[in-house]
Amino acid sequence: MATVTGNTKDSALGTYNDLPITAVTTTKLRMDITNPSHDTDNRARLQEIEVHGY
């Protein structure tokens, strides 16, 4: 699990959150976004997510 609090990153400026997540074996991925944006549109913007499998 990884948590971002007090986010000040702005992908429009080329700044992103790099989250350290320990590798696990699974068949599912869930993202629980509790506060999606800093303004009133309530949208989460995920620029990229990588999941590697075998």
C-alpha cells in the first residue's frame, strides 16, 4: 500500500509522485482515491500506472 498526502506535484509541470510499493503476487489491482483533486472537479488524473506480470 502507498499513500500520498499533501500532494503538491503537478504533471503539467512535469512533476509526479513516485510511490515505493513492495512487489507482491496478485491477480487484481485496486486504487482507492479519497481526495482526487485540489479543486472542485473531483477527478483523479492518473498519468501512468505500470503493472508488470509474468
